[in-house]
Amino acid sequence: MEDIGFIPKNVLSDIKKYWWLILIPVVSCIVSISLSKFILPEFYLYILDKKRCYQLINRSYRYLNY
């Protein structure tokens, strides 16, 4: 019962022991992006277009604030 909680000196050993848990979100993100690119290419292109639009809005907003 004493070892429940965050113990800073055990962080490296915990990472070495549970390294595969760190990979799960990274791999799932890569797989989902790849699947969306090949299965729904129109949706993928739509998202990329929206991203460009938001980047342009952020740039123009930044210039207006200076």
C-alpha cells in the first residue's frame, strides 16, 4: 500500500516496464490518419483544406494585433 501514487525516482523504471503503453496512442493516431487517407480521401483533403484556412486566419489575426 505504500507504493501507490507518483514516485519520481521510479519514473524511468516504469517507462522501461510499460513502454508499450506509450506507443498505443502514437500508433493509433498514425493508423487512423493512414486509414482516413486511403479509405476516405475526400474527407482527408477537406480536413487539410480547413487546416490551411485556419492557418491563414491565425496569420492575419496575428498581424492585426501588432
